[in-house]
Amino acid sequence: MKSIFTLLFITLINFVFSQENGRWDSFSVQEKRITLDAGQSHNLSITLPKGTTKVFYTVRAMKLYGEKEELSIISKELSKNPTPNFAAIATQSANIAIGMSDAKISYSIIGQSDNNNYNCYQSRGIVTNERVYIDYTNKNCLDISGSNLKLNFNFKSENKFFGLRLIFEIIPFVDNDLKRGWSQNIKNFLYENFVKLIKESNNELKINNVEKFAGCLLSRVMEAYTFTEFQLLADYERKQYVDNMAKLCEN
């Protein structure tokens, strides 16, 4: 029996989380122009807006002189479509150099959440151009169960004899509902549909007071986890926790 209502509950949670309600936030696009001498490093800290669940960024290394600085890639994409598929863009154009630039860099990213630091990303060797998409499934980069999200970039010029220009752009995807946690709308949706599903399966579940059972289980889950924390648990962790709480709610 436990496996049935556990599956029902987790299916509902996944459905709620999959109903993405947000946008690529054009007002939070950040663009940086950085000049690096030969072998020089530069640290850049990017503070992400509340509710960020994804980011798309571009890094372009160019000669100090003689290479045309093109229109912002992100602004260009947004001008074509207010909701471009940056994940597809990153996949299609990863590591494609603009022209035949001799400017080379390497870089790494440290993800930061609630003042905790995580190794997020390391460029694949020496690069000239990268377009990278990151979402909340990479908790080392975007630990959305916390707050005060930052991405800390460390760029290094791999040129031995001449300087370069570094052009950096980043845009966040902001989920309008992320920080609401267990909002009233989510609680009502889960309760009503959980009760409905249990009643539809009650010949097998045999629960006497369905409403009381559903309310107890939801309360215990909400006390232990935020909405995003629960969603980011591994499947076996969620199942184990719901099974354990269900035993308590049956008594």
C-alpha cells in the first residue's frame, strides 16, 4: 500500500515543479568588458536575482586590437525572440570560435549559496569562445534550496606575449514561484488532488479518514523541507521519507 500513495504524492510534487512559471530576465542581463595582460587572472563575482533556476552565459576572448567586437550575443537572441531556447543555443554552438582569434583563456566557476562555496565548473581546457547553459540540477552551481546565489568566475589569460579583451555576458532565468516555497496555491493543489487520488484508489489503500491522513502527511513534509529542498531529493530519499511519515499519519 505504501508504494501506491508514495507514488501518487511524488507524482503530484513533480507535476507542480514542472509547471515552470518564469522568464529569461532581460532586465538582469550583465555584460562585462575586461582587459587582461599576458598571463593575468581576473575574478568576477555575479550576484543572481532571487528565484534564479537557470543561467546562460557567453565568454569571448579577443585580441586587444584588430578584431571587431560584435553585438551582444544574448541581446541579439532576445531581439529575435523574447523567450529564446538558450539551452539549445549552448548545445549547438559550444566552443565555436569567432573568427580565428589568437586570444586564449581558461576559467573556473565557484558557486555560492548562503556563504557556502562549491566547485561548479571548469572550462574544457584553453578556450576562445564558450556558450554555457546551467540549471538547478547542478547544485554545485545553483543551489536553489539556499539564498543569496552567486557565481564567482576566475578568468586567466593563456596568452604568453600579448594582452586580450574578454567579453562576458550572462542572463538568468527567474522562476516567479520559486521563493514562495510551500505557497497556499501549492498546498491547496497538493491537498485537493492528493485526497482525490487516494479516494480513487481507496479500495486498495483502505484509509478511513482520507482528509486527515492527507493533511497530516503534507504537514510533516512541509515541516521538514522547503518545496525546492524536497523536489531536489533523490527519488529513493523522497520515497523513504514519505513512507516513514505515512506510518506515523496512519496512527
